[in-house]
Amino acid sequence: MKRNAPAVRWILFALTGFTLAAVSGRLSVHTVNDTPSYVNYPLNSLTDALLSIRTPAYPIALSIIDATVGLSWVPLLHVLLHATASWILAEALIGRGMPLRSAAAAAGCVLVGCTAADHINTVSTDAPAASLGVITAALLINASGTRSTPQAIACAVAAVLTIFVRPAYLFLIPWIAVAGWLLSHRREAHNAAETMETTLPPSRRLGFKLALSVAVVVVGWMCFRKLVVSDFGIAPFGHQNLSAILVQTVSPQTLRDLPGESGELGRAVADELKRKGFQLPGPTGGSLPTLTIEEQWGQINYGVVWPLARDPFAQRDAVGLVAPQVAVHRRIGDFNRAILSRSPGGYLRWLLLAVRRGVWGTAANLAMHPIFLPMILLGLLGLLIKATKQPTLGPIVFPSGWNAFAVVAISYVIFNVGFVILSSPPLGRFADAAAIFLPGLIASVIAANLPKSNADH
């Protein structure tokens, strides 16, 4: 049975994921505003593909699915991918010495977490990118623990695939370097205490090597785009996300007073924001509440900044030098730099408030999760009964392998949310994926402190 145990566990994860998705009605396709840009990706033209706002990995996967079993299978395939990711995490934690019950609790929380519950049936990258991020993290745990070259290569490949599914996961490059170093540093510090080693073991550099290999692929893609479409970037997208924040951190007069073409765009944006009745900072700059910035962000992004940068101005550069998509992207980037140069204080304040928003917003989403909420309430009730019956509460037992999991879980959410708020609000679908390991981090400790059973041996 032990030889077949990993396969049996995968089957259990897959069946659990499928059952929950079926019971909750999440095996039927759900489309969102982003769906057409993935489904209608221009795969028949290299130039058009490189000018798309989407990276190619997910559109290619969708085209294969559509040509074989049909897009109606997307939710099921998302479920299988996420179940596999949760299983790989469980096996990684077991490989680190974590008891089966704690590892299952940790991976189970990932399986049923907020991202899976909200996006598993959506034809978009939220769910599959989160699943691939989990796989990357689990393989990093494996690689740092076993020093296995195949595991390290698999980790790098998973990270590259994740980024090319959803570029918001570019944070994986610095995260792998730091988390890999922390995992190796912790292991080597323990080994040094026993063996009195004084040399720098190769494994401490594992994270940096992996990060460098992923960065080389990403930069290679950017260079390829530069060569073909004259745009050095992973995609001509993202500047408008930041601009929709920046225009809410300065007064309309500041936008009108920007120099050069940025001032022309700034005047148009300021007039449109006023005409559409958006809440704006006062004449002295002031500050809008974080939730107001978040609520207005999408409408300003796609309804104000992007069309104003595209329609009146795009044709100026569309004379064979660069494609209109690139011209618009550059123009919005110049607009952002002009705002930051004129008034950086509003953006810095946004970053501080966005951290706070990300923390309490994520905590609220986790607490309101239909599975986590009853678990929290039952846990509090059990703690109350235990505190009433016992004179003292015993020491908390942390399972083996928990330290490595904690390093990964905590650093993952810090790097992920930190990267998101640089250009976007920490919306639930962003922040929930960042905090995907935190419920399992807590659940693994709770499981370790429950009465023992034979299943744990």
C-alpha cells in the first residue's frame, strides 16, 4: 500500500475537487470580460500574437482544448490541474517529514481555497495560474530539501509556465531567489550545527540559479518581442493599470499641468473624469480612501485612460515606426512617469494603504469562505471548551517540515501582494491567490495538535 500511496492520494484529491466543483455548480463554463482576449488570441499571426495584451501559454492551451474536447471541459481541466497542484504540495510536505494528517490538511485547504472556489470554472487565468504557482512552490520545497537536479529543473519550468500564463506572477523570479535561499540557509544552518561545516554549500545558491534561469527565458522573450514588434516588454499591457491609480492620487489641476504630450493627455483625462462624475482628490491633492480608488480603478482604467490614450493620439506614431498598441502603451507609460515625477507622495501613500487593504481584505475573504468559516467557528468553540475544562492549555506542537512550509507561505504572500500593489489594487482575485497557503499553514498546526490516530504512522 505504501508504494501506491501517492497515487491513491492523487485520486482522492481529484475526486474531492471534482465533487466539490460539481456540488457547487462550478463544472459549467463561466466567462468574464477577459475571456475573449484569451479565446480569440491571434495564433495565426506571429506579429499579432506578440502585440496581444496576453501572453501565449493559456491561449495555446485553450486552442488545444477547443480543438479536442471543447471549451466546455475547461472547468474540469482546471479542477484536475488544481487537484494535482494540491497533491504535489502534500507530497512535498510529506517528503519534508510532515505527518500525513498535517500535510493533508495543508494541501486540502489549498484545494478548497478562495481562488478555487471563485474561479475554477472561469475561462481566465486566475485559477490555472494560482495552481501553477502552487506547483512551483511545492517543487521549490522539494528541490531545496533533496538537492535534486530534476526537481530544480521542474521548478524552473513550472515558474516559466506560470509567468507565461499570467505575467502578474513575475514576482516568482525574485521570490524563488529569496525563498530558495531561506530554505537552504535554514537547512544548512542546521547541518552546520551538527557537522561544523564552514564552507558555502552549493544548495544555498539553488534559489538564485533557478531565478536566473527563469529570468533568462523571460528576458529572451522580451528581446524577441523587441526584435519583431519593437517593444521590449513581456506584453504591451500594464501601464494603464498603474495610471488608473496615479490619476486618483493627484488633483485634476496637477494632471492638466503636466509637461508636453503627457499634459495634453492629462487635460483630456481630467476633463473626462470630471464629466463622468468620478470622485477626485481636492485642489491641494488630498487623498481618496483606498476603497474608493479600488472601486473606480477598473472604470478609469478601461473607460478613461486607455481609450483617451488610444483614440486621439495613437495615430501620431502609427506611421510605420511602431504598432499602435505599442505607441499607446508607451504613451501611457510616459504619462505615468510624468505624474510620479510631479507628485510621488501620493503614490507612496497608496502603497502603504494598499498593504493595509490587502491584509484586512484577504483576512475577510478567508473568514467568509463557506468552508473556512464553519471551521473557524468550530475551532473557536473547541478552544472555548478546552479552556473551560483544563486549567492550562498545553504547548502548541508544530509538525515536522512546518518551518519550510512557513517560509514558503509567508514569503509567497509578501512578494505576491507586494508586486500586485505596484500597479493594481489588491483585489480579492489577486490577493486571495497570494494568500493561498496561509489557511493550510494554520490547519497543519491544528491537525498536529489533534489526538493521534494510527493513520498518522
